[in-house]
Amino acid sequence: MAVMRSIFAVFAALVWASATAWASDGGRLADFRHDMADDIAKASDYLDQTRKGENLSEFTLGWFVVGVLGDLGKQDAEMAEYLHRDGRFVESYLINVFQYNAAHEVAAFDAMAAKGHRNLRLAAREALEVLRHIPDTDDDPQAQGKDRAELALALSRLRDRMSAATTEVATQ
């Protein structure tokens, strides 16, 4: 039993030291920058595909937006609380809330942005806009083209806002 306590004490000390070093060296900021760089690269790839006339799937863009909202929410407690209200996951928010009242949810992020963390919250808003403009392959080619143009605009804005959010977080 004493050996177990000693092992546990050593393990706890290592975890604490590691966490302290991670926090003191800007680990969270470095993680956020890395996550945003990955998300910006994906947004750029999706933008290129969209501009080439490809219809990206709800699945692809949905999981992308889940990741983006999760990454942004880690830097903004109010946004995270909004997305995770009642213990839900981001996926549940998108399926059970956003899907049924998209315009209201976009407006909610606009209102949050007016209160602070402007670029973080507007990046989240643009991520939601991406989901509003996924082309439907059952639509006529003209309607799909219109949706692709709107999706390209949303992806471009999202990419720009994520870049600005990275700078915003670094200066806080």
C-alpha cells in the first residue's frame, strides 16, 4: 500500500510539473495556433474544391465545423457555455438547435461578438454560415452553383476570421 502511495505521489508530481510547464510556456496558445493553422488549411482546401465546382458533403463540412467550433470554444468560456448548454456536445447543438433555427443562431453569435471576443465569435458565426450553404445534389445546376458561390464566400470569411481570431487570442 505504501509503495502504491509513493508511485501515486511521484505520478501526481510529474503530472503537476508537466501541466505547470505547459501552462507557463504558452502551451494553450501554441495548441490554439496549431489547431487554427490546421483549420485554416482545411478551409482553404475546401474553398479550392468548391471553386472548382465540387459539391462538398454535409458529412465533410459538418465534422469540419464541429472541430472549428470546438477549437474556438476552448478560448471563449461564454461561447463554450452556449454551445454546451445542458451538457450537450457541439454535434448535439448543430443537430438539435442550429438545424431548426439557423438564422436565429447566426444572429446569436453576432450578438455575442458585439460583447467581446469579436473575431472568435465571428469565426464561429462564419462556421455556421458554411453549414447554411451546402449545395444539394438534387437541386438544378443553377441552384447548386449559387450555393457553391455562397459556400465559397462563407469559407473565405471563415478562413479570414480564424486568422484574425488567432491574432486576437495571442494579444489577450
